[in-house]
Amino acid sequence: MADLSYLDAVVLGIVEGLTEYLPVSSTGHLTITEKLLGLKVDDAAVTAYTAVIQLGAIAATLLYFFRDIVRFAVAWFRGLGSVEARKDPDYGLAWAVVIGSIPVGVVGFLGRGIVSGPLRSLWVVAAALLLWSVVMVVAERLHSRFEAQGALRGEHSVRPVDGLVIGLVQCFSLVPGVSRSGATISAGIARGIDRVTATRLSFFLAIPALTAAGLFQAVEEKSGLAALGIGPVLVGLVVAFIVAYASIAWLLRFVASNSLMAFVWYRVVLGVVLVVVLATNVITAT
């Protein structure tokens, strides 16, 4: 891993930026890309690099939603000290983000050895791509029922319990191939939250989850990252930031008038192709 080139860094940054917020699994795509680049996918430094360049995507989220984040933070702090301020819908949404961020942090920390070890297999990625596609289809059908009943909920109706449920489902995203956004958006629309609100909530939940994962991996694997050199790491971060910012803007426009089924079909095709190339030994799983 110490010979990671600048071209590798650019390619991985693009893949991270494109797939971090699309419901197709950034970790799964990064794992596939690392394998195609000839990198050892279960190497500690590779795993750390994968987590660290996520910080570029997080920076894009912070910039894109800066005003919203400030608004929610102000509402939350005001609500802590004022009963009247707790009537602000932003206070409930802020609590949904806070509560929803806890489960994946706890599960991710306790299961970090498994997540960065045995689960870093392309067989796991292939299985997760296919199986979670079924969950996404079910979520879309539930969402359609809410829509037909005129019962879809917007941002001002998001409650802390929504955050808890979505946060629990987010834990499945620790399995490469599931997709963090795929898990959180699916959970949101299955609860009757409209697609745009569910997608925005997914972005907000990504900030604490991915920031914590990236910083933790950077500290835990600092020696491996140091071997890469500061140059490739910075290149990956910058490229991921630029591409992720564009990806966020595109996804919000897309879900405003489209379902998640296009992503489901993509996941199924990719999962099947991956199974075939693994079964025929074109590439190895780790």
C-alpha cells in the first residue's frame, strides 16, 4: 500500500465522491476498485485510506448544508433551555439526528475488528448488493402506499423516534455492499417520509457517522497512512470533496421526481456480475 500512486488516489477519490451518497455502497465500490488497482483490500492501510477519504465527502456535506446545520444546532440548543422553543420542528429533527447517530457509532466501535477484517471480502459485497436491493424494493412499495393515502411526511414532521429507527437500520451499512445512504433512505421512505426529506436526513446522519469513522481510522492506522505520504491522501480528500458536492446536488434533484428503482437495478446487475467473476476466478475475493 505504500506505493499508492497519485493516479490511484484520484481514481479512489472519484469513486468515493460518486458513491458515498448514492444508495449503491461506497465501501463496496471502493473495495472493487482497490482490487482492480491491484491493492490488498483487507490491508489495514487500505481500510484506513478508504475511511479517511470519506472526510472529503463529509466536508462537501458540511458546506452544502451549512445553513441547515446551523439552523438545527440553534434550534436544538434553544430547545434544551426553553419549553416554548421545543415546539420548533427543527428541534425535533435535530434530536432525530442526534439519536440516530448513536447506534452505528456503538455497533461500529464494538465490531470494528469484523468490519475491517472478515467483512472486507468481495463475496460479502456481492451478497449485500443483492440482498439489500430486496429491502429497497420493499421500502419503495411501502412508500407508495403512504403516497397513495396522502400520508407522506415532510421535514417538519420528522420525530426523534424516526431518527432512532433509521439509526438502527443504518447499522446494517457497516456491511460492505449494503450502502449507508441505501439503508437510511430506505428506512426513511418506509416510514412514510417523503424521498427528498429522507435523503436530506440521510446526509445529516452521515456527518457524525462518517466523521467519527474517518478520524478513528486515521488515528488507529496513522503509521500505515504515513507510509502513503501526505500527497496521495490530500489528493484523495480533495477529489472526493469536489465529486461528492456535485453528487449531493444531483441526488436531491433526482429523488424529487424519481424512485430508488434505478439504483436497485444497478445494484442487482453489479452484484450478479461480481458473483460471476468471483465464481470463475477472474478476480479473488480479498
